[in-house]
Amino acid sequence: MSMFFSPMLILLLVLLAIMAKLTFNVLPEYERAVIFRLGRLARGIYGGNGPGLVIVLPFIDKVVRVSLRTVTMDVPAQDVITKDNVSVKVNAVIYFRVVDQQRAIVAVEDYLYATSMMSQTTLRSVLGQSQLDDLLSKREEINAELQRIIDQQTEPWGVKVTAVEVKNVDLPQEMQRAIAKQAEAERERRSKVIHAEGEYQASQRLADAANIMNQNPIALQLRYLQTLVEISAEKNSTTIFPIPIDILTPFIKGMMEKKDTRPA
């Protein structure tokens, strides 16, 4: 008799284990359950849709687990023709999470695949309306526009797009050379402008100094003496003393007066 009931007991224990596995579901904090009871949305007998212990009816309820954690998804490189007819390859990364697990399962067949496809088409559409210079210099504005559009499209699916970041922009070789030449020309222009600005400021200072010396002749004498001190400090075998014309003016006038008074 024990030989006959032993296999039956083992089979019964196996069935009970399977029933317990199907009945009791333990969901972590980051997961929620979408329960279908005879094809219609329902809630668990105990614990609702999680987290924690969720009890369902075996063979009647179907449980689909949905993670609420943020998903990081790479958007494959897309061939984009910008508004100024430049062909580039652009890839991006998108961050999103499920905020409504029921809509994520019921409203769309595969929310991960659908979000990926929506990101690719939106990336080509938005970047195709942008200039190449904007794509390279206004990256934050383009990222914000991509996030707004994709989030608006995925909202009916219960998916919240938190961020979109354009990663790499691959340019053709000829365009890279053109941009390098443009950057070099811009640096040269800035250098010339800075040099011209320095010359202009220096000429202004010299003009100011000349005006001061013109109004105060003694300042010219002081400058002359300072120049003599600087020259004497040098170890030169020959020293040339520049004499301001103002010093010679009285002598020149005296010689001219004597010449005029001399009898013919």
C-alpha cells in the first residue's frame, strides 16, 4: 500500500508546489504586476498589483511584470541630411521609464521597441530641420526639443522620457577640413583684431602723453633726464645725448637777432 501511495504523494506535492508558484507572486519595489483575469484587467486578490506579495488565481489570471526603473537605450546611428544639405551620421541615447504599467502593456504591443523606433524617426526629423552649425553649437537646445517631442509621443503608452542626449556627429572628411579652415581663419581674425586694438590703445596713450608734455614743458625735461639716466646705466663705450629742441631755441633766437642787427 505504501508503495502505491508514494508516487501519488510525490505527484501531489509537485502539483501543490506548482500551484503555490502560480498563486503567490513576490514583486520587488521596482516592479509592478499587470493582471489579466479571463482577458480583462484585474487586481490581485491580495496586495493589488505590488510591490510585495501578490496573490492571483492559477490558470485564470495571467501576470505580466513591468519594471519601473529608468531604461537607458542607445539610438542607432542615423543618416541625416541637415537643412543646409550636409549629410551626417548621428547617434543618441535616450532615458525613459514606465509611469503607468497598465498602459505600457495594453496600449502598445512592445513599449521598448516602440520607444526605440519613435526615437529614431524623431532624431532624423528634428535634425533634418536644423543647420549644421546649430547641430554642433546648440546641442542642449536640440536635446531638449528631442526630449519634448518623444515624450509627447510616448505619453499615451505610459512611458515618460526624462532625457535625450545626442552623442556623436560624424561629418564627411571634406566638411571636417572646411570646418578646420574656418576655425583657423577665425583665430587669425581674432589675433589681428586684438593686435589692432592694442596698437590703437597704445597710440591713444602716446597722444595723451604728447598733450600733457605740450601743456607742461617741464614734463618733457623730466622725461629727457630720465632717458639720460637709462642711457648711462647701459655699459656703452659711446653715449649719445639727445638734446630737445626747446633747449636750443633761446640760442637760435639770439643768433638770429645778432644776424639781423649786424650792419650790411
